[in-house]
Amino acid sequence: MRVALIALPWSAYQRPSAALGALAAYVRQHEPGFEVASCSAFLDMAVTLGTSLYDGISLDAYELGELLYTPQLYPERREAVREYFVQSLTARAGAWRLDNVERFPVALFGENPTYEHIFDRILATLEGHLDTLAASLAGRYDVVALTTSFGQLFANLSLARRLKALAPEVRVVLGGSTVSAQVGPSLLKEYPFLDYVIQGEGEQPFLALLRKLAYGTGDLFGMKGLLTPKSAEHVASGAALWEVGNMDELPYPDYDEYASKAEQHGVMWLLSIEGSRGCWWDRTKRSGNPKNTCYFCNLNVQWNGYREKSNHRLVEEIDSLSERYGNTGIFFLDNIIRVKGMTELAEGIRATNRDYALFYEMRANAHPYEIMRLWEAGVKFVQFGIEGLSTSYLRRVGKGTTVIQNLQAMKVCHELDIRNYANLITHFPGTEEAEVAETVQNLLSYAICYEPLDLSPYRLGRGSTLDALRAQFPVENIRNADCYKVGLPADVYERIALFDLSFDLRTGTSDWSAVVEACDVWMRAYEMARASQYRHVMTYLDGGTFLRVYDGRTGMPRTLLLRGVERDLYLYCTEIRQRQEIDEAFVETGRASRAQVEQVLAHWQEERILFREGERYLSVAPAFTPQMAARRMHTLHAENEARRQAKRAPADVAAAAS
């Protein structure tokens, strides 16, 4: 059995395909007699087009990237896609300017290119690449499997049709998150050159399929995780999933093929590491309630639930792959970091004694001390699920966090100089004007002190809460994303089910323009502060017995001096504190009266150096340097632990006496 695993554009070129690495290792472990070859074809195209252009398209893969491949399936749509491409790039600024030779290199596009010429050259390059790839696969492999997750659907379909025309006997398999749910069955019905679709994770169904094809044993109809043209007629909503029970039993991924190419071309790349699958906040399949998750998210449609590797196994994998590939740049693929054991994970990573640069997706429930320990272990890049700066809006989108948690996470990232690629989702259906106004107020009063969020207008995905409960939201006429009307014939657009959707609103929408304007102010203020000697819009310096806050939010710098107990209280509230905690630490110990504490907290709220949410408080000013912030967090953690021990002591004595 000869098997080829292919990853096409527009997967991020800076890291290997996790699907290829995982499947190659799994098949080799269980069937060492099978010949398995991986092909990171996306990296070849990134080198050919130039990484700047490739990266730009990759960041818009689900629209611009997908459309660039549709003319290869439907040549009659070429001019419509060309016109869309020209209009889209003409409207963009910055790196998409025609005079940007880094994005549009002279060697590929010539001197003074037009967008029309750039489109023609890109399409010719993509077509030639697929022709060459199809010819290299035809007659050499029995099975060709195509991963479909990052704007790769129409590239895969284009390759599959070419391949079947050259070698009708080859079996073509599609897998990946983009063919989840109704998408998989609809593709098998529409495109006769597809033989199988794997839904959910692929290890077990793909291995079972290969064994069936190699040995002729077992029945494919009804197999979990697998769709055939026959079974697609009976399961329009998708196949039941077949998942690995214990992730610790999975082999380490094999990235040899990608690593060889990346090193050959001098690409600065990151290791793709999978610590978990799914999201522990998404409890929809366990509970049967589509609202038990973030309402905007469909990233976990391909999982039955959340599973994770043990910390011990994960650290061993990181250490082993780093040694194997001589690389300490790590991109964690997890949709969310584990809810328990973050500190233990950080300690394990630090114990390997390597200088890591790590990326992780995180949730705002993480405690500052946990974030700091991960920073010490090498976490320098994160994506916190911020999404909103209005607690009412956060409830509306099912986020399960609040503004004070988001501000704390943003502050810690700013303090520790952790790059936070977080989003501010706008235009969610049903948003009220009061939520937009609250967003603007919290942005300009508090969030402006930290790294700006990226504005991200809401996009509907198949399988999300809003899709599942359409009648409960002010939406109608849900359909495939409108952009695909450009690249697909009208009848095909109507027949197939795609992962990205468009909709109409039944009622009017709130005006988000004030948020857009506030974000422009935010970006300018942050950039000016970073370029100045102060480096912060707001910060503090601790003098041991006093603390001075430096505040430049209004454009007129000012300072506030806090001495004695005020200094201690402000530092105490640098992590979220309940009012009861504050009273226990300051009133019950006799350090201040309740009236004094109340007066100070109220004054700080007026000065906007303290954020209040119900009975929870958070000091807004970040430390001046990461080292100062880390020292403070270690101190507060030790004090918190001492208080917890003191509270437990009487109970322990009573238990021992009984």
C-alpha cells in the first residue's frame, strides 16, 4: 500500500501540517509495511510566490485564497474572480500597494504590474503547480489523502480532479475540519472524483480504510468517521466520529519532510505541537445544549468533546521534537489551554533547560500567576479569547467571561511583553446600542493602557450555536458565504454545503462605527507610547513604601502618588480581588477602616486607575518592566498561599483532634 499525504495552500507556511505529521506517524506505527509519503506542497508555493504574498493570501484564505482556485474547477468563473480580485486589492492599503516589491516581486510580476496582471500570474502559477503535482502522484500511489482545514477546499478539489483524470484507479480521500458536518456528504454527491471523506480526527478511520483497501477486510459502510458516496446518501448531517481515547498513546508527529524543505529554503519555522483536542468550554455534545459554548465559534464541530495529553507526555514530546529538529519555536495547536495544571506544565517545560519561544491560545480565566509561569517557560505569543469589552455583550455571545477578566489578561500580557493576538468581535446579531457604548467607554478608559485588539466583524460558521439555533437569533436566509457566488456556478453554489455562511438580519443592526473610531485612537495612543521613553500609556513604579502611577491617557501626562496602606492596597488589587478579600486583608487586620477602604476605592474609580465590576476590583496600571511584574506576581502568590494555609490551619487542627 502506497499512500501520499498532501497539504496544499493556504496552510500557514511557517509551520508543518499537524494532520500530515500525525497521520504519517500513526500509519507507520500500526502498519510499518505501508509506504507513506508526506508532501507539504503549501511550502513549495510559498517559496514560489514569495512568503509576503503567500502570507497575505493565507490570512484571507477562506475568501481570497479559496476563490483563486475556483477557476480551475469552473473556468467560466475566471473573469468574475479576476474582477473580484482586482476590486478587493484596489480597496486595500498598506502591504497590498502595487509598488510593494516585497509582496509583488519583480522576478515574478515584472516592473509596474497591474492587479490584473498579478491575478493572471498567480493563477498560472497555481495551475502549473497542481499540474506538476498531479503528474508526480499519478501511477505512484494507491491512496492520496488531502487535508482540508486552512482555505484548502478548492485547491484540493482541483488537484483531485486532475489526479483522477490521469490515474482513475487512485483513491482520493478528503479530511479536515472544513469537510465537517453537512459539508462532507454534499461534496461526495457533487464531485465524482472524490472517493472518501473522513470526518473528525483521522487516525483510526484512515488506518481502517487503508487496511480495507490493502487487505479487503471489513465493511466500509457505516464505519465511524468515514463517508463514501453510498453512505453520504444516508447521513446528510455527517458521520459519527471515531476518536482516540487516550491521547498519550499517540506517536510523536513526523515532520521530517517539511523540516527538510524548510531548512533547505531557510524558512524560520515553528514546531506544531498538539496538547489537546477540542475545547473544555464547549460542552455542547456532552450536554446536548448548543448554547454550552461560545455562540460564534464552530472550531470544535469536528470533535465529540475535549481531551488532552498529560503534562508529562506533553513535555516529553516538546523536548523530543525540539531535539530532533533543532528547533525551540513551538506553536501549540490547542483551541484552548488546559484549565488545570498550567503551572505544572510550565515547570515541566522549564525543566528541559531550553530557550523556548511558545505560542498558546488562552482564555481569560487564567490567573496572572499561571500566565507569568508560562512566560518564564517561554510563552511569548498568545491569543486570548477576549472578543468583547462589554460584559452584557460577552453574555450575548456566550463567552462565559467578563470585562474585568479580559482587562486582567490584557494587562498581564502587556506587563510581561507577551504579544497578544486577540480579537474584538463586532456586529454580532442582536447587539444593543448600550453594549456598543459600554465597549467604547471601557476601551478608551481602561483597555487603552494595553496592546490593542484586532477588530473582527462577526462571521457565521456552520455548526456554531447561531447556526444550530437560527430561530433564536435575529437572522434569516442563512446560506453559503456570499463570496463563493463569485467563484461557483449558481447551481453548484445552491447545491453544496460549505463551512462559511452568510445571513441577513431580521432587524436593524447596531452602529459599531464609534468602536472603529475608538480603536483608531487606541492604536495611535499605544504606538506613540511604545515609541516614547515611557513605553506605556499608563504604568506604575513601586518605591517599597510608596508607589507612583504615571498616566498619559488624556494626552497630558500626570502622576498619582500612593503611600503606605494605599500603596499596599493598589498592589493587592493588581489581580482581581473580591471586596470580601480586600476587607479580610486590610479591615479585619486593622490596617484600615472599612470607611477608609471604601473612600480610597471610590477615589481610584473616579480617577480610572481602578476598574470595578460588581464586587470585584482590579488595578489598571501595569508594571513598568516584565521583571517588575513577575516579581510582584511571585510575591502576591506567596502571600495568597500563606493566607490559604492560615485559613486551613484551624480546620486541620480540628480534624486531627477528632
